[in-house]
Amino acid sequence: MTLRLLCLPGDGIGPEISAATADVLRAAAVAENVTLELEQAQIGFDALAEHGTTIPDSVVSAAKAVDGVILGPVSHNAYPPVAEGGLNPSGVLRRELQLFANIRPARSHAVLPTPTGAAVDLVVVRENLEGFYADRNMAEGSGEFAPVPGVGLAMRKITRAASLAIARAGFALAATRPAQKVAAIHKANVLRLTDGIFLDAVRETAKDYPNIAYEEVLVDAAAALLVRDPARFDVLIATNMYGDILSDLASELAGGLGLAASLNHGTHYAVAQAQHGSAPDLAGQDRANPASLIGSAAMLMRHIGQAAMADRMDIALAAAVSEPATRTTDLAGQAGTQAMTKAIVDHIKRG
């Protein structure tokens, strides 16, 4: 079969870890006799310089025409204003491709220490299209505005439809995991209306999964419990901002954002994206850890029906991380980006 993927390298370390991910994907495709067509397009500062925008319309069209997208990290905080072309490519793709679910696993590795010494194995299922995210929660304009100088307002949009969609994605995922537990994360004691809508949708979905243990946890309590007892959690379903914050916390507790994979998906499209940023201070030095984007690409392969490729990538990545000689220095290893990538590719080739 032929598998078509679009790679968007992005900014900072993006080109380096995207190239690493492409090498690993090619090796896994060869091992599984899959014909891989890997296309590439510009986003970020390169696209801004050439096209006047950080994500041209042609990139969105190309993303809709392939089986999946590999999205490198971007330096969107450093972009010029939106009116000058400084769009957040991640937000644009999530909105235009209706990627309502952001799946963020956090799993520690036995050979790597964790900040608390506790093992972590959980998934944050984050709603991706509304909440306080001003670049994607309005049909027109921004959800954040200033009515007068010195006063800023942010609109939080929560809908029943989006809450049901993320609840169903979370419970379906929990049904595939051994622990089969779901925690709905909220702050309904303060945000009674919006988090009330969210909780009602999750409770309704929970009725369809009677064998899954279900609880509701305040977001501040969830943060504390993640540090104290991460084994308490299996699948956490959360609105956009809560999920964004808690997933970063969970990933750090599991060993760091350098290992943190992430998949954005909707009904028709899917985008692999590392949880971490573009780290421009590391760019071009062969120091970037490619594990997060490689792990994200493995999630994408699994999502689009290439489980055998995903398995090869996951096993090879775990093998590289397990040895100091083949993992990067941020993981107390001795390898650079290219050496770690080569170790992963070699492991795949050896089978």
C-alpha cells in the first residue's frame, strides 16, 4: 500500500527533529513493506519570509489531501501580529482540520528517574477547539479583546457538542487500556455554567461505559494528586486549558517533555505534534531530543491503521532511550540528535 504523509518542519529545532522522524518513518515503512510518500511544506518563519504568512492556505489544502501530518514545533510567540501574517500554524491546523481531540500520553521509562520516584502511565485527553484558546474559539475575530486600554477580556467557549466529542474519545481510549479508569477534570465549583455543560456531557457518556470506573476531580486537586499519586489516574478528560496544563505536568513527572508524544485528531484528519516547543537556543547544534516527535509519529501511524509500523517505532525508540550511549544529553545520555536517530533506525532494520 502507499502511505502519504506531509511533514511541516517548523522553527528552531523543528527541521532537525522532523528530519529524524522522517528517517525513522522511512525505516519502519521499509520493514513493513509500505510505500511511503513523504511530502514537505514550509510553515513558520521560512513561510513568512517567502509567502508573507506563517501558514499559507496551500499548506492547509495539502494537509487535507494526505493520510497524516507531521507538525514540527513552531516559535509562534515570536511571530509578528496576525495582521502581519503571524498565525499560529498549530491553531490553524486544529481549527481548519477540526482536530477536536489532543491525546497526550505520559509514561515513564524504568531506566530513567522521575522527579518524585513514582512510575507514571496515564493519558490526558484534551479538548482542542474551544475553551479559553482565543485563536480557535470564535467563528470570526478573537476570543480575547480589550474594550478600553488597560482592560483585557478573554471569552471561554464550552459547548455540549464539543464536550460530548472529547468525552467519547476519552472513554473509547480508556476501554482499550488495562486500568479502565476515567477522571473528568473540572472547576465546576467556580465555573458552574461552562464546566457544568462539560460535566453533563461526560456523565452522559459514562453511562455507555458501565465497566469503566469514573470520577470527577477539581483541576487544582488533580494537579496535587498527580504529584502525590500519579498511579491514581489512567485517562483524564479535560477542557482545553486544563488539559494543556495538566499534560505538561504529567509529562514532566514521567521524565520530561523531551519524551512527551502527542496526537491531534478529528473525524477525518490527524496531526502528530511534539508536546514541547521549538527551543531555538538548541537549533543547529545536534543536541535536540527527537523522541517526542518520533513518538508522536508512532501515535499517528497507529491512528491511521499502521499498527505494525507504530510497534516497530515504539520498540526502537524505547531501546534507544534505555541506553546512555544512544539517548540525548537532556536524558543524561551521550548521543546527539543524529546518533540517537541512527540508533533507532538501526534497531528497526535489525527487526
